[in-house]
Amino acid sequence: MTDVAALAQVSQKTVSRVVNGEPYVREEVRQRVQDAIKELDFRPNAAARSLVTRRTRRIGVVALGTTFHGPMSALAALESVARADGYSLSVHRTESTDRDEIQSAVDTLLNEGVEGVVLSEPKQLEAPPLQVRADVAVLTLGALGLTAREDELVVGTDEESGGRLATEHLLALGHRTVHHLAGPQAWVSSRLRQQGWTSALREHGAEIPEAVTGDWTPRSGFEAMTQLLTTTTPTAVFVANDQMAIGAMSAIARQGLTVPGDISIVGFDDIDVTEFLPTPLTTLRQEFTHAAHRGMNALIRTIDGDAPQDVPDLVPLSFVNRSTTASPTPAGTTDNR
């Protein structure tokens, strides 16, 4: 800092004010200091600065230790917004839905001096709600809050409506009912998508078949569809995510059937590969990045003392109509039982 002050011909206190974004510095002086910082490649010491400002500009994230598309996309978006606003992330990954393990991760982050906490835990937690100090802003990415805080920010994607959209699309094509390959029931996302599927069938007076459960992976989709085909030949199937849908389409081909000629398929997520499959997958696009950006921006505003009055909690999904759905063939307007 001494070298920057000497080059800019100002005091070290003025350099400190510029670095910390304080007011009451003339624009000409501020520019001179910034030019000196750039020329000298000066990097402020975050630890030292926090001692002066009592701000760590650090946000803690508690996230499930998984490589699945949704959680990873959200984490990347959180980091992007934080970095752009001058914040760093401290990420603690958990391996289970054990409430005590997650609370311990939150407590560790609080002890590190984070100014905000993001809870990105897609599974249903055991009671009671998580505890986060009232002076630390908290954001939950998902449809349901995880703390008892009235000021908890809750932002997610509208997954129940997504399940409804997928089902209504298939019913509108003339299918009398829609089968479902569900995700693991411990995941909130899986239950919300299944609720949307059930609600749409009920509202249209259609039979509600028993769902077959997988674990989000292509292999589980293959196995779930193989199991389904041992009892019936459905004309339409809504699959809880794209990876399972890819496995399900493989199982259909293995049985000598075609998509969408014999069975229509709708996935969920719109992962990159779906557009380039031999038969491009019709699916629901989750705006993970949009939701994470919206939530993180609201969290940072709250930390900075400008809490937004109205934060839309659910981001709508987009229906992506490709090539895996069609009207049932005349002989296939009902399931073969």
C-alpha cells in the first residue's frame, strides 16, 4: 500500500478509502489510485481489510456432495454472482440428510465469520429446522425453507408446475394416461415433480398409475423402464430427469419398441446432451442459473443493508418440445395390460 500511495501521490489512508469503496474521495484522486493499483498489480490483503472494516465479504454455502446437474449448476451460478460483487464463497459439502451434520456445517461457517449462508440441500431434512444466527442473512435454494427464520430468502424453480406441464402435454396429444419414472423420494425435487404429475392426471380424470422409482442415473432409468414394461406397455411416460429418460429410451429400444412411435417420453432438466440424442428429447428446462442468480443477488442486497421487499420465490420452467412425443397410434390409445 505504501508503494501505491507514493506512486499516486496520496496518503495511505486515501488508498485505503479507495480500496474499501468509501465515499468522499474526489474522482480524479480515485482514478489516480486505481491506475497505481493496476500498474503495481496491488492485491489488497482481505484479512487485514476485514480487521478494519469488520467485513469478511465471505458467504458460506452448505451443499450436498453430489455431481448431479442441478446442484452443480446452481453452485457455479452462486460463485459467479458472488465474485462479481466482490464476495468469496466458503463451501461445505455434506454427504447425507442428517440434520445434525448439516447444522454442524452451518455452525462451522458461522465460526468462520461469513456474512451470509446459502443452503443448497435438495433432500428433505429431519426436524427441527436449522438454526442460523439472526445477524447472518440466509438463502435457501429450493421450494421449501430450511430454517425457522421469517426473513429467510427462499428461491427455487417451479418443479411442481414442471411435472404438470409434462403430463398435460402428453394428455393433450391424446394419451389416456401417463406413467411416471420418479426420482428418489428423499429428494424434494422428486416429490414436487411427482405431485405435479399426479395433480394433472387427477384434474383430467385420468387413471393414476403407480410410479416406478429410480435414483436419477441412466442405469436406474433403464431398470425402471424395464420393470414397467414387464407389466404394461405404456403409451406415454414422464421421467423425473433427463439422465433417467436416456436410460429409459435405451430400455424401450432393447424391447424392440420405438420413441415416440410406441412410447412418448418427456424428461426434466434439459441437460446439454438431450438436444443431440438420435431422437432429441422433449423435456422441461430448469433455469438453475437464473434462480441462483436471483437468490444470490437478493442475499447480497440483504447483507449490504438493502433487503429487497419482494423476492419471487419460484422461477418458471420452459417446455422444450423436441422429438420424443407424439399422439398414440390407433392401436395404442390405451395401455396394453
